[in-house]
Amino acid sequence: MEIKKIKQTNSRKFIFSTVIFSIIVVLPIVALIFSTINIDTSNFKYLWNNLLLDYSFDTVYLVLITSFFSLIFGVFPAWYISTNNFRGKNIYDVLLYLPLAIPVYIMAFTYSDILSYTGPMQSFLRNYFPELAVFFNQDYLQIEILGIIMALALYPYIYTACRLSFSLVGSNYIDLSRSLGMSRTKTFYKIVIPLSRVSIFSGLFLVIMEVLNEYGAVKYFGVNTFTSGIFRSWYSMQDVETASLLAVFLFFIVVLFFSLERFFNLRYNFHYKPNTKKFKTESPSNIKKIIIHFTCMLPVLLGFIIPILFIIGNVIYEFERIDFYKVINLTSNTFIVSLIASSIIIVIAVYFQFLKRIIKNKTLTVFNEAISLTYALPGAVIGLSLIILFSSFSFKTEVLIGSFAVLIYAYVMRYMAVGISPLKSSFEKHPASYDDTAVNLGMSPLKLFKSIHLPINKSAIAIAFLITFVDIIKELPITLILRPFNFDTLAVQTYEYAIEEMIPKSSIYSLTIVMMGVILLIFLKKIINKEIDVSKS
Amino acid sequence: MKNFIYIFSALLITSCMPNKKNSNEINIYSQRHYNVDEIQYKNFEKLTGIKVNVTKANADELIQRMKNEGDNSPADLFITVDVGKLWQGGDMGLFQKFDNESVFENIDSQLLDNNSYWVPVTYRSRVIVYSNERVKKEELSTYEDLSNEKWKGRLLVRSSSNAYNQALMSSLVENLGSENTSRWSEGVVANFARDPKGSDRDQVKAIAAGQGDIAIVNSYYIGLLLSSLKEEEIKAGKAVSVFFPNQGENQRGAHINISGLALTKNAPNRDNAIQLIKYLTSIQAQETYVKNSFEYSVNPDVSPDEIVQSWGEFKKDPVDLNSLGTNRNEAIRIFDKTGWK
């Protein structure tokens, strides 16, 4: 009786602390929602009647194209690499992650330059193969091309999820299915894919959110997504309230979509036995080898090698004019803000995941989900919501807006979901019996965390940290609106040159972003591989 | 581990502190992110010892930030590339009027604000460029003529979310009235060679690629293409010629827009700001602008860059520049109604 009581008060304290944290994270959204109450809805109705149908159509179409190609680029290489033995497999496995280091807007600007009439591809053809040049002289600023370009930058979210999941599904199920006479292909579609649904979806969710948030690339390609509607009313109609209302509207659509997915997945919520046997890898036939190489090579070549060669080419071309002092300065700025923000995110996310394990409580679950949802808002809208929030305080706001604290607050809000996602699957993976045993042995929550959860989730924590870090290095819209005076990051500088179409000048900054990302991702890859190996052994 | 926590919290705490107050400085919110601006600020710092702090972002975001910061805003100057945003800021009460007439001294009076809320630093024209191969100069005349059926499938322009297009449409609303402008826009949309997309430079490249014959672009982009380090871009620039519309005897002249700055309502470093404005409109700084960005100088004594001079002189539309802001909402509605994406 006595013990139970202590536990209860303790858990109340914990729940209280998570509620406070969650409120801090979602407070700007609340401010945003409040700012839309009692607004003049005439502009909203106007947009609704004139544009939103078209915008919604473009949004859905772009999401579908990007998702389709992200799945193609992500799922199949992951499957081949998990189940086959072939030369170059380990190199592919690393290279397939690397497009994640290239921000979507850099990918889009780079490709539009490569493909443009004055770009290298068409110039080369004009000079050497004039007949072919006519055929390739096309308008490449099309929604379909944009979808593919975005997929090239975003598919690693799905690849990562699949690699982990396929290795967790393990060979038991696969062997069983094979011995029941199912072919490899059939096993893949009937067993592996359904078992990996949840993780594929979590990767896809990130892809879709990124598509919904993108503004620069989308505008350049003449595509109008829902986010364009938000900026149409803010930038063109000078109506911030309507922009906020649309952002809130978008937010609720995403929440609805997200909850539906949760609801359906709950019905399928089964726990499979984690993998115990090493994956039996197959040595493929020659024809299959060609297919495998093609499948793995395509995303690597288009998503990483071609853009990176183009960027390096530009750096060499501009080399004499590079201000290296500035490059170092911006690199350290970028590094510091990313480090601080991702550390804070990880601390909060780990705390939440740990509490969710030791305290089974509905409120906690709800708040846990709630702090992921800020990911559904475009960066610029998060910036706006913070400006609204801080300017509604009566004290001197200059102290806050335009200070690093607010910038970091905004990053934390925006990327909480990215940090939570890998932690969640890891924390959920381990059986509840661990905790029960520990509690029965009289361990305090802190001890339980330190001696059990921290070690067993170590890799996931590192993964979460690295992924958030890479994302914040690439962040653009929030930094543009909220950064302090004379404070630039690599992303900001890249963007400023890129929109002025000085792609060569921007290249050293984009290359630095990509290199930082690549180094972090190689670390990440090592950790993930260890995870996969551990679950194999 | 403990040390790490100490360092970490120290970093956190210092990050919450505002930038140190320094009376010998000036804070700018700017939409301009051209290299030439950095050169100007550095020269000014050398000359006066006043430190220039800049935050660059989209004009509307900066306006929103100033509005919400209210009296506490640290900004002294707001700089943008579209007069519509300057009008808007003045209309929202974010700026103070210039009572110091000497800031206008060096400036062409046609370019000045009737309400004295803003000062122009450069101007540019939104012109028509045409393919040297497929279009004869005589075929072109006015903006109005762009809705003529003879341009069907031949006209290129970027999207209506672009402020330069919005300013052009606003000027047409002012000159022709809403109804005529709507009809014009319908005709123009019917003549599009493709859906609006890309940047101004992309429209020129599309002419070079043969995807269209004429395009509406800002004048300085042609200068930038012609002075590019890439041979292919120079070629694309050479494939077109610049045409200033509405130059006939009874016609109003080509549409222009300014890049300009305004003094914020509570500018904490007002005197420094005035000094910077005087510097930026001086002959020395104006020459730096025209050489680097191919814009036109607001100072009548400074002539444009050679490339720009080669296009000849032109008559400017004398419409009150503030009307490019007041008509903005109407312009947007015309874009949407007539399907100009």
C-alpha cells in the first residue's frame, strides 16, 4: 500500500512536468490559434472560392508523386541490401543515406541549374550532339520533375526506416514463408511489407511533412501547394491573420490525417517476435545482380553523386573568390545553434519517452503526441507564431525576438518530432517486463533510467541526436525570420545567393552544409549498422 | 560530464541576452541581399566608424516583425525592393516622416514620396525583352498590346506571387482602371507560352531556348546575364533585346519600381540612419550601385552602367509610386480572377 502511494505522487509530479514541457512547446501554436479568433474572414472566403481547390489539387498531386518516388528509391534498395550478397553492398548502404545531407531547396536549385537551357547538360548537347539537343530542350520546371527532385532529397527517411525494420522483422518469418512455398517476391509483398508498415509510414510521414512545408522550390517551379496559399495571403494580400488561419487549418488537416493513421494502425497493433537469427543473404544470379545494381545506383547517382559533383565543380570554378573567413564563421554559427537545439530536443524527447514507459497514463500519451505535431507547420509560420507570442508580452520584446534563445526555441518546436520518432520505436521495442522487474527490485526511476533505459536505447538516442542535428543544419525559413542581427548560417547564405541565381557563389556554403551532413550521417550509419548487427546476432 | 553541463548552461544563459547596446551603430531590416549592399555598408563603416547591423529577410516578414516589436523594435531602417511594401509600412504607421529635407537633395523629384515616408535609393524598369531571331522591334509597342492575339503562345512571365508583377499590375489598375486591366490580364493569360514559373532570368533563357518569343522582366537582369562569367548565359542574354514600352508621344512611359528605405517610427539611432541615407544617395555610393547591380541611379547626375546605357534612354511612367501599393489588393484579385497563376 505504502509503496503504491509513493509511486502515485511521484507519477503525478512527472505528469505535471511533461504537461509544462508540452505547453511550452505548443504555446506558440496556441498563440497562433488565438490570433485567428474574430478575424475578418472575407479574404479567407475569397481564397477558398478562388484558389484553394487548385492549390489542394496541386498539393495532393505533388505529395503523391514525391511519396511514390521516395518509396521506390527507399524500399527496394533497402530490401536488396538486407537480403542479398553482392559487391559494393556496403558502399551502397552508406551512399544511400547521403542525399539526406542535401536540403530540398539546394537539390531543387541545383537540378534546375543542371537542366536549364544554359546549364551543363543542354550546353554540352548543343555543342556536340545538336540533334539530341533539340530533343532535350524542354521546359523542366514541371510539377512531376519537382516531385522526383524532392523524392531524391527525401527518400533516405524511408530507406532508413526500411533498413531497420527489415532487419528487425528477421529471418524467422521469412524462412517460414519460404518453407510454405512462397517466392521471395511474394514473401516481400505479403510478409515483409505488412510487418514493416508502421515504420515505412513513419518515414513517409516525414517525407509528406517536408513536401507540405516546402515553399521556395515549389514557388520556383510554379507549383501552388496549400503552403503557397498561406504565403499568398501573407505576402501578396498582406493579411497575416488569414495566413495564420490557413496555417491552423493545415495543421488540423495534418492532425486528422495523423490520428486516422494511428487509429488504423492500432487495429493492426501486434508485436512480432524480434529477430533472433541472422538474415540469410542470397547470392543473386547475374541478371538479378544487374537489376540490384541499377536499383541501388539510381537514387545514389541522382540524389547524391550528380548534384555533389555539380556543386564541387562550381566551388572549383569560384575558388579564387571564396571568402574563407566567412565560411568558417558561418560554419561555427551553424554548428553551435544546431548543437544546442538538438541537445535540448533529445533531452526532452528522451524524458518523455522514458516517462511514457514507466507511467501508463492517457494524458501523458496525448501530450506525447501533441509535441510532435508542431512538425506540421511550415517553418515560416512557426517563426510568425513566435513573433505573435512574444509580442503579446508587455515587457521589452527586443530582448527576446532576435535573440538566440528564441531562435533555438523555434528549432526545438519545429524538430521535436524528428527527435522523437527514432526514440519512440526504440523505447517501444523492449518488453515491459524489464521495467516491472526493475520496479519490483526497488529501483528508483532515475536508477532505472540510468542502468537500463539509457544503455539499451543508447543507439536510438545517438540516431535521434544526429538526425535532428542534420535537419537543423539545413533549416532555412525559421532562421531567416528569427535570427539576430549580423547572424547568418550556411543555409541562409546559400539561399541568399541561390535566389539571386548566383548558384556558383552559393556552392561553397552548400558544399559545407553537405559535408557536415555527410560526416554526421556516416556516424549515424555506423550506429545503425551496429543496431542491425546486434539484432542479427 | 559536469563541466559539459556548466558550459552548456553558460551558453544557454548568454544566448538569452540581447546584443549589447552600442550607440555608434545602426540597425537595418533589409530585403535586399545583393553583394553591392555589403560593399556599401563596409564603405560607410570605414568613412564614419558607425557599425552597420543587418537582418535580411522577406519584406513582409520584416514588416510583421516591426509591427509586433512595436515601440521596442531595434530597427532604424527598413530597406526593400518594392515601393508597395514601403507604402504599406507607412500606412501601418511603422515609419516616421522625414522632416529633414536634405535627405532628398540628391534625388530626382519624380521618384519621391508625396508623404515623405520613404527615400528611393535605386530604380528599375519592368521592360519587354524580345527574341532577336523571331520578333521585330516594330511589332512591339505598349504593355496594353501584350494582350493582342498576335502574341498567342509566345509570351513568357513569372508567377503572380512575385512583387514586381504585382507592382506592374497595380500601375495598370491606376492608369487604365480595374475593368480594363482585368480584360488586359485575360488577354495576357491567353497568350502565355507556358504557365508562369521560374525567375526573370529563366524567362530570358526560355526565349533563347525557343519556348517563347517575348517576356516581361526587370531591366537589370539583362545586364546581369550579359556580365555573367558563364559563356552560355551571355549567349542567352545576347539572344534578346530590351524594349521600353509605352514610349510614344502621347503614351505614359515604361513602368518603374524603386528600391528604397524608410526610417522606423522609433529609430533608436536616428542620426546615424540619416547619415547612412545621405551616404547611400551620394554620387559615390550611387556609382557603386549602378556598376554592380545594373539598376538606375536616383541621382540625376549619375549615369547608368555602359551596358544599360546601350539600351538607350526611356520615358518613365509618372504615376504616383504610392499607387503601386494602394492598388495592390485589386491587382491580386485581378491575377486570381483571370487565372494568372
